[in-house]
Amino acid sequence: MYIEINTTEFRNRIKAYLDHHLTTGDRILLTRHGEPVGAWVSHRDFQRLEEADNSREEFLEHRHQQRMRDYRMLRDEQM
């Protein structure tokens, strides 16, 4: 679950929102002029996001390397 608040409200009441987050675990979506600009998440959620991002990068690099091998093999067969 998450709560949505604007950055001014968050800035003015940061301690209350931090306490709320620590008590409930709710994520906090920060908005400016009604548009999302950031989020406050737990350290555990942050670590999971980082792990997912790193895994995605590794996956994309592996897939790129495989496609380059396939391309070179096809190119060499054409010659």
C-alpha cells in the first residue's frame, strides 16, 4: 500500500510521514503539481529494486552477447 502526498506537505511534516512509514510500512509517493516525482520506500524494497535492476542489466548484456554470436555466425556462413 502507498500514500500520495505533495512535496510541500512532505517537507513540512517529514517526521510524521517517516514515523508513519516506519510503523505501517506504507510507501510514500511524492508528487509535485499532481505529477509523481519520487517515492519513499523501505530499505528492503530499495535493495530489491537494485537487485532487479542489476539482474536486468546482466540479462540484457547476456542477450546482446548471444545475438552478436548468432549474427557473426550467420554473417560468416554468408561469406
